[in-house]
Amino acid sequence: MAMSIKYKFITDLNQVEIMRQIYNNNLDALSTKEKLKYKTSAEQINWWNNLDHTKVMSWLYYDENDKPIGFLLLTDRGRFNTPMFAIFKEEWGKGYGARIIQDYILQSTKPLAGSQLQSNKAICHLNKKFGWMIISSENGVDYLFRPEYYTYNDICVYHGIKNDL
């Protein structure tokens, strides 16, 4: 079971730097569409400054001792929201992933769509546990939806997948 954690909206560049460190710590676990590249502080700040903050909500997660442990981005894609989160690898296995998934499900005001690496057994397990369904797989990536929020056809359209139903 996860220790008590809390989150805060990311509002300043110190938090953006912590998010960058967590991101760089997880590059191998985050790349589902294309290989992600290491980001320097300057690149992360530039990304943050050019981000449409009306479409992306962002939180930094902390343990009970106020140590940063992870981040969550929830992006408005129009008809859907897509989550992206990462946790410092030394914090894996403590239940934080389940808590963050619960948070983005509750925070989302729209249906959810996403993807997962088939090689990331922990996230595959958690996504199944929290109701994500695989609609298509390609090159080691599963494309996902949560059926209680939107239709199968909507997600096929979002992912550019032909609906054979």
C-alpha cells in the first residue's frame, strides 16, 4: 500500500525542473509513439513556456515528507483527455502509480484515451485493474480506452484505427 501522498499544481520553474528530472529518469518507460529524448533544463523550460496551459493540467506528487516522487500531465485533446505520468524509479513498487491513476480518472472531465508499452508489465497490470481496455496493438504498444466513458468507435477514430465492428 502506498504511503500518504499529496499533489500540487505545477506553477513554477523549480517544479518544472523536478518534472524534467522525473521525465529523464523514465524515458524508457514513457516512449510509446517515438523514442523520447533526454531534455536539458533549457529545453524543459522552453517546452513549459510554450505549453498551452489551458489544455494541459499538471501536478507534482510528493510523499509524506514533501519529497517529490512523480508528476502527472492531463492533456485535453478535444473530445478526449490523455494522461501521462511518471514516478522516480527508486519510488516504484510503493503503490504510487495506482494512486496517480485514480487521481487522473477523477480529475478528467472528458473520456480518456491512452497507450502503454507491452514491456511495462507494471503499468499494463495497473491499467487493466483500473478498467483500461486494449483496442489495438502495434510494434509493442497497446492503444487503450476506458469503455465506461466513451464508445469504442470514438477511440478508434482518435487513434486512427479502422473500426471493424
